[in-house]
Amino acid sequence: MRPLDTSEEAWRYLNERLRQMTPEQKVRRVAELTVLTHRVALEELRRRFPDDSERRLRVRLLARTVDAATIPASVRAALDWPEAEGGGGRDGDR
């Protein structure tokens, strides 16, 4: 489905380029975009929580990307796992 802010011409061009990529190129591109997305998210967390350590910021990022139910409670406690955003976490991560 074409995003509303993308022209028909640009959408066709993008899809043609994607069809020309090998599976390996597609996987590489997804990995690059994932790294970029994490960098942007970390910068946003740094602005929201300027006093947090780098470790704490990375735990916050992990909490955004991993279902807490899949992490043992003992591990969540050791990481001082934040509640889900909007979930009233004790550290103010809302």
C-alpha cells in the first residue's frame, strides 16, 4: 500500500528497485534500516532522559523492541526493566 505522502511515480520506482534486489541485498537493507531506526530511537531517548546512563538508555530501547513477557522476571529485575510506555513505569518512562 502506497503511503499518502509518496507519489505514484516514486512508489513504482521503489517497487521496481525492490524487485531487482537479490534476497541477500534485501536482508542487508533491512539490517541497515534496523540499525538506523535504533540510532534514531536512542537519540530520542537521550533527549527524553538526559540523566540516564548509556546502559539505561539501551535497556529502554530493548524494552521498546522486545516483549517483556519473553524475558524472565529475574532478568527484567536485574536490568531494572521499565514498564511499557504509557504503563505507569516507576521511572517515569511515559
